[in-house]
Amino acid sequence: MFRRTMRPKTRKQKARQTRLFLSHQTQWKYATFLVLVAPAIFLRLLTAAYPIGTSLYLSFTNLNLISGTNRFVGWRNYPLMLYNFGVQSAISYTIIFVIASTILELAFGLGIALLLNATFRGRQFARMINLIPWAIPTIVAAYAFRWLLDDQFGPLSHWAYLVSGERVVPLISPFGARLSLILVNVWKNAPFMAVVFLAALQGVPEELYEAARVDGATSWRRFRSITLPMMRPLMVTMGVFFLVFQLASFDLIYGLTSGGPGVATSVLALRIYQEGLLFFKFGFASAISMVLLVLVAVVGIIGLALFRRFDVSA
């Protein structure tokens, strides 16, 4: 018998075998990845994509539980918003509320952080109590300030009357109610910004300040030339985050003014609640929610552009 000799594999055969092995290995990795990530993807589709898709479809209908209508009306709900005074007021005040609150929160947050970063007796206690406003639930803070600013029983109004002889009723006038909402929102969120900024301030090298002092730089010059440039990327990050976060503000407005007086302090999130759950106009409320979604998307896109400009890393 003649033993059949096995011919050695050529370079092409070895390369083909290697490619097959790598192909099977890559497929196995992708399969494992899909199995592990599938629950998260399903949960995201269930909690985000499905509600958004449903709201988008309902925005093209006139679904109303009171009148019993549920017909496809196309884009009709969107032009109706242009003639609805409540929605117009909600859009304008939402923009004012978000921009004014964010600017003041950045300014007060940075100021508080600079104070807490200084050396003084009781600094640890001051840092601890700084977080109390942020730790209070928003709806609790809203009802507390609603009582404090009440025109008949509010302590702040009473103290103002004792000092000036005039009753201060900020929640009665449109301007006073709008300003009160913004200031309470700043009181609530500025401490959180202060903690974040404080952590960043402690990371600034002390050698930079020492060199600036040797060169004769004043405190304002050190702040403008060292502190502010070092803090700018974080300020952009926090500013964009709070712009997006506060676009959907609801509990503070609901608890403090309920959108009043009239519709002066109504925001988009509150208007969606009123149109959908109080007036049962689910189609019209869904159209308003799409407008809010577009606003969030626009702010997010602007935020991404700012991230790239200031080299903000994720």
C-alpha cells in the first residue's frame, strides 16, 4: 500500500482559513453583543421611541374624549397653535424662563462656588448647608414658596408690609409671578451648580494664581485671566444641560402658580398637561408636545456645536 502524502498548505489556503476563523469569531462577538444589548435597546424603544411615535401620530388626529372625535386631520393642529393665546404665551414664557434661569444659575452658582472655595472658619458647614435647597423636592419647595408669597397669610408679604407700609403681592401680577418663578428656580438649582463648579475650582493649579500674584495681578484680573478660562468649558456643559433639563419644567410651575395669573406663567409642559389631562384634547396636546420635542432637539444641536467649539469632552 502506498501512503498518500499530504501536500503542505499554500499561502492562499492559510490566508483563507485565517479569514474564515476571524469571520466566525467576529460573528460570535456581534451575536454576543446583540444578546447583551438587546434588553437595553428594547427598553429604550419601549420607553422612548414608542411614546414619541404614538404622540406624533396623535398630533395628526383630533382625538378628544369629551366630544368623542378621533379622526385623522393631518397638520391642522399645528396652525391652530398660532391662534391659541395659551400656547403662544406658554412658548414665549418657556423661552424666557429657561434662558433667564440658566444665566442666573450659572452666575450665582459660580459666585457661591468661589465663596465656598475660599478659606474661612465654618467652611465645611457652609458647604453642607449649601445643598439643602437642591435636596428639597421641587413640589415641596413650590408649595412652601406659594405660602411664603401669599398675599394674605405669607410671612414675606407681612414683613414687607411692616417695613414699607405696602403689601407686596408678587403672585397677583403677571410680571411679579414670572419673576418669582425664575428666582425660586434659581434658588433651587444654583446650589447644585455651585457644587459642580467648586469641584472644578479645586482642580485649578494653585501655581497659576501664585505666579499671577507675583506679577501683580489683581483679584479681578486673576478671575478673568485664570479662573474664567479654566471654568468656561464646564460652564458651557452645565448651561446646555440645564437649558435642556428646564425646557420640561412642570412641578415648580404647577405648585407655585399653576400657570397663573391667567396664563402668564404657563409653560409648554404645563400646557400639555392642561390640554391633555384637564380638557382631554389628546390630539392637540400631542401637537404641543411635538413642538416641545423640537425645541429640545434644537437646543441639543446647539449644545453639541458649543461642545466642539470649546473642546468639551464627554
